[in-house]
Amino acid sequence: MSRKTSALPLNLPVPAGRELYRWIYEELRTAILDGRLQPGSRLPATRDLAETFRVSRPTIITAFEHLKSEGYVEGRVGSGTYVSEVLPDQLLQVRSTRSAKRLPHRRMPLSSYARRLHPFFSATAPRTVRAFRANQPALDAFPTTLWAQVAARRLRRVSSTLLAGGESLGYRPLRQAVADYLNTARGVKCSAEQVLIVSGAQEALDRTGRILLDAGDPVWMEEPSYPGAVRVFQALGARIQAVPVDEEGLDPELGKQRCARARLVYVTPAHQYPLGVTMTLRRRLALIEHARRSGMMIFEDDYDSEYRYSGRPVPALQGLDRSGVVLFAGSFSAVLFPALRLGYLVVPESMVDVFAAAGSVSTHHPPLLEQAVLCDFITEGHFARHVRRMRELYAERLAVLLESARQELKGLLEISSVEAGLQTIGWLQGQLSAERAAAAGAEHDLEVIPLNRYAWGRIRRQGLVLGFAAVDPREIRRGVDRLAAALRSLRQGRAH
Ligand SMILES: Cc1ncc(COP(=O)(O)O)c(C=O)c1O
């Protein structure tokens, strides 16, 4: 049992015509059931209680003995009495009825935004990585010692100016470092003034939605799509218009047919999420042209596109835009580690002020020390080295996945050979259902996500999302073997 001492100042109401020990017993029991006295915490000493409430010590001891005999507390009088770690079920029921009586359940009026909110959990469970965990980089390969050195150096030299806080657009030297990186490595055309540092691409989405959308505004979404983006726009009351993705990416012609005047479009052109296709130049130009003519803004999510294994690097769509219709977002979650919660958003010059104002009334800015450490990590060259190293590691893991799948999954699952990113798609053969395949996979200790969970309409092909970046080659081979067994048994079940 963890021995926490309760610092709780026990405020017990004065009794009215009851036996003193019974009164003390009931009040302590209520404090335990209410959670004011937490499991494991030490009850105040009998002597102190006796003094505080002007009762004799034996009265308090009798109350304690009663609590002990019923399982509320443990320990010996004299060496400390502690609230039991596990209260019997029947006691927990007492607790719920009692608190229900005391706190009548009033339905609080919520805003329409709150009523439209659906929780979105992108974080993966913090346990051993199994095949085929998606959305996660190889965290065991992250250079934590190096990061700690950079952070320690920065902390030793920290100035009071930095401790005082900064601009809501982010730490200026980091904005410059990100602008330099994006101009050289991603073909983005921007100055540091246009770069905002945010708490991940998710915040970039939320802030953009709040600034650009009113309830009822139509938004084109790639289908299938990143569910975290769908949740943001739904919560704002936007009208989501699904635009299917084919091997060239989102088709603006289909978008126009379905909804000619959308306010915003969400795209992942470098590496479509979750299918992995790269949007062709033809489609990119057509999308920008339509946006320019119709007044639609483009949200380009560049999440995880640093990792390109084959094909030519594809410059960002933002770099093709001459009329200021693109907002470009990226994140350090997939490149460094998700807990960092740092990302960036590049906005057209004319929108910098409104984004700065929005930041100033919410988080103000993401933690400045982390921003400064990240800035050092980039400018000292560690970032580029890490990306290079991870690119090689992930290319190797993708090759292992493709090779084992070629040997083991023939006729069951056809794996797309993606050119970039942390995951790929396995297309189910022979009309197997993705939901049932994922359930069978889970029984074989595998993590596979059915593709239909990324779509809200009907999806034509049955596929599974398979992550490979976070999974080591041995586990990939085990995963392919187990997946083959799971799919075979599913197929046999169908045949019977
Ligand atoms: C396509 C895509 N965009 C954005 C995000 C959000 O990333 P961040 O962790 O930077 O908020 C994710 C997270 O998984 C993602 O997959």
C-alpha cells in the first residue's frame, strides 16, 4: 500500500443528539466514500482528532475500530491508520447513491460547438509495439541522450527574456529555422513571418477551422481521410463534402460536381492519408486554379512526408500557389516524437495578424523552452541527420514488410508499395471484410486498422492500414506470419 499522509483538514459538522463515536464514524466514512480521504492516505492521529473535536480519545478509537471492522481503514491504532486501497464493491455502490443524492444531476446547457464535439484519440497505447502499429515513428531509435544534452545546454544558458514568454506566433529563431527548412527541403515559398509555431498539426487544423469556417460552411474532405481533421470541422458545424481519392489524389472535378463553392479543402498531397498516393501535378494545379477562382482556401497537411523512400521528392503544393490560397501545416510528431507537441503552420501574408490574434486569446504560444531546444536541435544539424537515419531505417522496414508479405500473404492481402510515410495499405483479396480481418488480427495479437474507419461513406475496396516504421523487422515478420494465419482461418470460416 502506498503510504500517503492525508493533509486533509477534516471539517466535521457538529453532531445533533447522536452518540459521539457514531458521529465521528459516519463523518469519516462519508469522507472516504466521497474521495476526500483517498485510498492509501493516512487518517489524522486519534490524539489530534480528539483535541480538535473536544471528545475523548477512546471515542475516536472506537470510531476507528468500527471503520476497520467494516473494511474502510487498515492499520494498527498507534502506528497509523490508513484508508483501505480497495473498498468493497458494496461500499462503492453506497458511494454512488450517496453522491447522486447530494449532487442532483443537472443537465448543463452546452454550446452548439460542444454538442458537436466527438473525442478523437490519436495516441497509441503506451505498451510494447506490436505489428502493425500505425501513426508512430521508431521511438526507441530517437537520440534521447543527444536531445538531453541540447536541452541541458539551453537550460544552463537560459535568459530571463526567454523565461518571460514570447510572441504568440512562436519563438522567432525557430520560425526562421522552420522557414529555412521548408524552403530548402519541402519546396515551400515563405518567409519566417508567415510561419506560426503551434502545438502540433492538430492545433493548426483547429485554429484554421475557427478562423475560416462558420457553421454550415461546406468543406471538401479527401475520402478516406484523417479522422482528426474530420472531427475538427464537424465540431465547428461545417458541412463535410466527401471527395474520393484515386491514384492521382483528390479529384477537383468531382469536388466541383458535388459542391461548387466550398469554403475550404483538406488535402494531404505529398502522401495521402491513409492511402499513401501522391497527388499528381495536374491535379495540384487544377485544385489551386479552382481555389483561386471560387474563393476556396486549401489546407495542405504535410504530416510525415519527410520520409520518402522512392520516387522524386514532391515539392509542396504551397510552392505552386501564386495567389495566397494555401495554408501549409506540418508536425514534429512523426519526425521526432509525438509528446513534443510542436508543429508549424505557414499562412498567406495577409492572414498572419488574424492567426496571431487567435493564438493570443488561446494558448498564447506553445512552451517556449521546448521551442528553443528544438530550434538548437535543428540549427546544429541534428534534425537533418536524424531524418536521414530514420529514412534509411524505415525504408529497410518497408522492404521487410513487402518481402515477407510477398512470401506469406499471396492471395490474401496485397500490400501497396508506398513511396513515403510511416504506414501503408493492405488490400484484402477474395471479398474478406476489413472489420472482420482486423478482429481476427487482434486475436493473433496484431494491431491493424480497417480502412473503412477513415471514411464516412461507403468505401469500394476492403483494406487494412499497416504501420511499419515503429515495428522492428522481427516483429514485422511475426506479424505477417500471424496475419496470414488470421486471414486463412477467416477465409476457411467463410467457406464453411
Ligand atoms: C495526417 C495527420 N495530420 C495531422 C496529425 C496531427 O498531428 P500532430 O501530432 O502534429 O497534432 C496526424 C496525427 O496522427 C495525422 O496523421
